[in-house]
Amino acid sequence: MSLVFQRCLLIFVVALVQRSFFDILWPDFEVPSLVVSAIVAETFILGFSTSIKWVILLIFFHSMLGADSADSLFPVAAVMVAYVTSFLSRRLRIERPVQSSCILAIVSAIAVLALQLFLFITQGIQTSLSIVFGNAFLALLLLPIMFIIFRSHDEYIRTSLMSDFRSLRT
Amino acid sequence: MNQEHTYFQRNIVRAFAAAGVVWAVTILMPDGFLAPFRAVLAPIAAPLQGFVSWIAFETGDAGRFFSSISELKRENDRLVRDNQRLTREAASLAEREEENRLLREVLALPRSQDQPLLSAEVISRDTRESSFSFTLNRGSLDGVQIGFPIIIGNGQLVGRVASVNLTSSTVHLLSHPESTVAARIAGTSVQGVIRGDHGLGLIFDMVLSGEPLNPGARLVSSGLGDGLPAGLYIGEIGQVRLSVDRLFQQATILTSSVESDIRFVSIITLPSP
């Protein structure tokens, strides 16, 4: 299975789990926290310019698996989340993995809060504070999982490419 | 420093370009532009969605079970009372049904209750407030068509099929902004229209101001003009008020179901026109 296809499959599964698991389990959570966590993790690992195509693919799958046509400003906001994550990850220059995971998780939770505010400003969607903070807490928990999954796959890609390169040389 | 500045300038241009492309695709493209993509993706995703949504529902049920153990006794007492009441009502209804059957035989009228039903399960949900809808695991291969009514266990109408893929279909709930249903109060000629109330529930609207509109009255579909069969139970009248122009009456509608808890539904497969 090609590495690109594997990545597409991974992103498709993230969108599917968001739509068919989290949206069913917590239908009041307006902001898709798993998708936001995935965007933050992906952008942190790959950088903005490499991750943007995967972010757009994730948004596309998320829209396609929803019941309605993509009609909100969430996709635009998600791209901006990717940019802000890239900006912060360069600025913070995080070296230690534990620290970086904690800071990323906080970034993810803040992104969910910011997106909720964005939905309120652009579409007038109001939600109770307990739901908003519950969703942000969920993003906080999901980010490390997303980070580990994307990081592992990234490592796997690197290893595969290196072994291909070695076999070419010998 | 200057190099870093250039890096962020380049990236912010990319960010805005990407955001612009995504925005253009999602907002500016005509309705149905993404339909071919969905038509390809939906049949592939539907079995997986069915499995994942099953896990979600079971997880939710388990969570609710553990969080509500203290309420079980009270709930049990209430259910016993309900059961006794329903047994009495069932006996009364059986008598009325027999009477109805005899009267229909006398009048030679067709029965309106024998509608073919197709059971379905919710496999994904759209939580954005602008779209009160969900996806079912039944599609055109099962004979589902756009406009088919969706009812839940107690026969309550909750929505209609809005779009159909091969193995899945999208349902717009009655609270969806684009949904309107002609309705009347059961047993009377008081008619109106049911529509969503900006995410706050349902409203029975366009009722002439002189008509009697009593809280607790049962609302059913009137079957006028919107392709729905007549007599489908929708809910009960709640609070009554006058419209802004004071020409019509409006009433909130009380329903027994919580839309976000709906898992299993029945699709009424209407005959093709």
C-alpha cells in the first residue's frame, strides 16, 4: 500500500470517527474536536506548507461524511488554526516531547474555544459554557492521541523511505 | 530574523490562499457540486459508519446506564404507572379499532394505518446548528426515495428524506430550516404549518386567529400538498401566542422524543406517484 494512500486512509478514518462516533456521542459539541486535534498535531509534525494539503483533505472528508453540504465557515477557520499552530510551533521552539505535548494540547483546546467564538460571531451559534469547555477538554485529551498516531505514521514513512534509499544504494 | 520573517510572510500568503480556495469551494459553488464526490464516498463509508456509530451508541448507552443507576427506581415506578395506563388505553383502543374496522367495512373505506415501513439506523450526525439532519444506513438500493417520511417508535413523524445515496440517505428533521409540514389538530379542522423555531424546537404556525388552539391538543399531518400521508402524529400543542402581525396564532410543539437521542427510525415507503 502506497504511503500516500495510507495517509489518506488515516485522515479518512479521523473524519469518519468524528462524524460517526464523537458527533453521535456528544451531539451538542458544535466544534469537531477530533478534527481540530488532528489538524494541530499534523501541522506541528509536518509544518504548515507540507500539512496544508492534508488539512484540506481532512476538511473535505469531514464535509463529505456530514449529512449536509459544507455550508459553514468551519473549513476556513480550520485552515487558520493550521497556520496559527505552525506560527506558535516555530515561535515556541519546543524541544522536550512532554512539554511539547502539553503545550500542543493546550493549543488544541484554545483552538476549539476560538472556533466556538468564531461560530458565535459569524453564525450566531450559542452554546452553554459547560458544553464549550467540555469540548475544549475533549480536545485536550484527544491531542496526545492524535499526536502519537500521526508521529508514528510519520516515523514509519521516514523508515520506509530510508530503507528504500538503502536498497537503491546496494 | 529576516529569513524567519520571510517564512511567515510566505506561509500567511499560503494560509489565506488555501482558506480562500476552501471558502470558494464550500460557499460559492452551486448546490450539488460536491454531490458526485459524496456519491462515490458514501457507499464506501456507510458500512464503516454503521460499525463506528454502533460503538458510539453502545458507549453512550453504557455511560447513561452508569450515570443513572440512582434514578432507576424512580424511573421504574413511573414506567409501572405508564404501563398500567397504556394497558388500559390499549384495551380501549382495541375496542375502538374493532369498531373502526366494522364502520370501515360498512363504508368500504381503505385503511390508512397499513403503511409499509423500512427500519433504519442513524450512522452519522451533523451537529452544526444550521443543519438539523442525520444520515441513515438505507439508500436507493433499499427503495428509499427523496421525500419519504421518517417516524420513530411511537409513530411520531420526525423528518423526511432529503437526499439519497446508494446505501445511505440524509434526513432533514422537522426542525430543519428548510422543512415545512402541513398539519392539523387531530379530530378538528384547525390547520396550520409546522416549521423549525430557530433551533429551539418546533412551531405550529399560520393558524387563523379565530381558531381554537388549546394546549395539549394532538397535532397530526394533514396531508395537504406536501406529499406526506395524513394522520401522522407530530406532537402536542404547548404555549400559544399571536404572530408578530397579530393575524395568525402560533404555538410551540411538545414532542416526546429528543432529536439527538434518535437511533432507530422507520421510513414510510410511499408508493411512487
